[in-house]
Amino acid sequence: MPHTLTDVPLRTASFSLADRWLVWTEARLYANRLVLTGWGLWERYWHPIPFETIAQVKHENDSIIVHQTDGRVLQLHMSSARRWHTAIEAHRAVYDA
């Protein structure tokens, strides 16, 4: 079965959240969304973030801060936060075009 561009992750990395304890985490950047997965104490964590729901993305040191249009803010601690910020912004610009 052929894959489309939106099915292939462009970038992956582990992350941690400032307000939640998770293990085996993975952030995946796709052409049209960011997907966060991991395992908490009792359940699987799965949080897709379509680009149209992202109001703003910033980075500070080793963190990416994602402001969503519904008011939620996620702070992701990860290595290469600056590169992730650049990649998210670049793909959002292409997706919005």
C-alpha cells in the first residue's frame, strides 16, 4: 500500500512534558501535524496537533512551547529545540500556503 507525504514522519525525537510524567515518548513531525505519544502510569498518551490548531510556536533553551488556538499551552523539553522550532515553522508555512 503506498504512503502519502502526510503518513511519513519528517522528524522524530523523544521529549518530556513540563506537567506530566511519561516514558517512551516520541514527537513526530508530519507535513500537516505534530503528534506526541508516550506512556503514563495508567494509560497511553496520544496527542495529535494539526497545524491549523497551532497559534504560535516558540523555543527557549531546550524547550519548545506550543500555543494552541483553544488556549492550551504545551511545553516540550527536547534536544535540538531550536531545530524543531525551525522545522515546525517551515512546514506550517508550506502547509498554510
